[in-house]
Amino acid sequence: MNSSPLPSSSSSALTHFDAQGQAHMVDVAGKPATHRVAVATGRIEMQPATLALIESGTAKKGDVLGIARIAGIQAAKKTSDLIPLCHPLALTRVAVAFALAEGGEVPQVACTATVETVGPTGVEMEALTAVQVALLTIYDMCKAVDRGMRITDVHVLEKHGGKSGSWVAE
């Protein structure tokens, strides 16, 4: 294992590494608390019959989207327990929404998570975690009828607040 420090351009760009290239939790004590929002999205592709099962609410394990919504909210709240260098945050809002799409090439459920806080660091990881866990929950609840489901296209759509201001995906 190479223990040499990262080049200075990498260590300054990657905030979770110190000057010696070792991982550390970023010190946010000196940063002002601002209103921060992040929106992430992703989707799970499935067979038409699986989507119909979700839509009808007759899945064997129950209300798939209701359970997935709660799982996504819980996941956002537990992000710092799952991602080692994330700060525990007092979230002020977590919203998880779903859109079902029957048309097009592949039937799918899209998930969008919006996470907010007032604090010294952003909530992108919490939004991404909410989406991933919500989609994993859909997979778990429907895998008995469709093991070929595919989770894809998980990414941040936008973030607002903090020193860097707003960013919206193109």
C-alpha cells in the first residue's frame, strides 16, 4: 500500500484527505449554518407485470411504495451511520416521491428525494442515500416476482446553500 501523500492538487480538491493523504472527517466548525437543500433521483427498471403489481397495491409484502418511502426517509436520517466520513445532521425535511412509468422501452419507478437542513454542511449524501435505499426496498419487496430489476441513474439533480451556492445538473 502506498502511504505517500497525494499531490497537492488532489489533496486540496478532495476535502476528505489531509496533507499526508490520509482520510479524515472534514472540520466544519468554522462554517456558517445556512439553509441547505439537495435533490437526488434514480430509477428501478422492471417487468410490466411487476409495475402493475406495484400500481395495484397487491404485492404480497404490502404497500411497496409506502414502505419504500419510509425506508428512504429513515435512510436519509441514518446516512452518517452508513458513510464513514459523513457528519450526523439535524435534518429539517426529507421528502421521497415516486413516479411510475409504463410507456417507453422499460417499465420503471423513478424516485426523487429532497433533503433539507440548516447547518454547516450539505445534504447531497443524505438525498442519494434516501434514493438508493428506497429503490433497494422496492427491489426487496418485489424480488420474488422479478429478480431482474435494475437500479440505475442515481445522481444529484441539484443542491443549494452554503459557500458554493446553487448547482443544478445539466
